[in-house]
Amino acid sequence: MARRLKPLTAARLDDLPEPCCSCALWETPGAGAPVCAPACERAAFEAWIAGVRDEWGDPGLVMYEGNEPISFVKYAPARFFPRALKMPSGPPDDDAVLLACLHVIPDVRDAGLGKVLLQGALRDLVSRKEKVLEAYAATGAADRERSPLMSVEFLLRQGFKVARPHPLYPLMRLELKSLVSWAENFDAVLGAMQLPRRLGERVPAPLANATGLRDGSK
């Protein structure tokens, strides 16, 4: 099946997993550990997307395998993420786009999809003449179901450097000026990568008993 990247819009919020489709963690003021919010803030998220699109452009990408969404990435200039002002390692630089979230569904994790999705975001940012991408990272093992943060190791492998150290949430930085040369090859990489399984081949897991057990995973 063909893989495609489409802009993150309010119309595509239903293609994001729970709680991502209604989580406005970065988009609203607040403090504390960056944990994906279970409360429904769908209206706030939709309004945020509309505002960013009017002023700057689409704030992210959704990747599809055929017609099924398999991952997404969210980013925008740092001024659109008021929560970042309260991060303990300090706010992003004024010139930076902030990589707020990158999520891959469990069925296709650990196959390099996160790297390719990030490269798609970088290509988009290069085409917009952006110069810098920053992201907060987790120094420990990132909870991929409840945290929007990527690990320090993942970001270092993608060329990021530590801009502001912190024992838990360092701010990472990537200069985009050196990335123009590979951007034209991205579509070939996206089409050639091998995912661990075809999403169309899913089969339901057997129930443990007649009453059924709920699967609480995303």
C-alpha cells in the first residue's frame, strides 16, 4: 500500500489516536510534567490549529498506509506553544520551530518510521525557509503512550544537539541549513521502507472469557 503524508488539519484530528486527538498540552498555558492530557480539549485543539494555519501554515503531518493513519508529528513556531514557557530547561529560542509531538502507532513501531516521519517534517520546514528546529527531550525512557517527548538518544541520532541541559527535560536544537541536499530524496525513502506488518492483516485478539476484557492501550 502507498504511504502518504498529509497536513495536520482539524478535519484529520479523528485520525489521531487517543488522547492525542483531544490533547492540548502544549497549546494551553500550564506547568508540570509534560504528560498527554486525558481530558477532552478538542475545541481548544481545533481552534489552535485554525490559528496556526492562518498565521503560519499547517502545524504538522499525518502519515497514512493506504487509508489508515499510522503516525503523526506536530510542530509550529515556538510562540504557538505557551506551555513551553514553563518548561524547566527554559523556553525555546524566538527563532525556533518547536517539535511538540511525534507519535507512531504500536503496530509499526521500531521499524524506523519515527526517523522517516521526522525527515518529512524537516523537508517541510526547509521548504518554508525555517532555520532552526527545537524539541524537549526525555533523559529517561520515554513513555510512548503518555508522553509527547522523544528520547535524547533518538534526537541525537537525528543530528540534534543539546541547547539547554536539564536532568529530565533538556532542550535540543537542530540547525536546518545543512538539510537541503537530501530533501528531494525523501519520497523515495518513504516508499521503500519496510514496515513490520501490513495493517490490513490485523486479526482480533481472542477474548479471555465471555465477559470480555477491555484493552486500554492506544
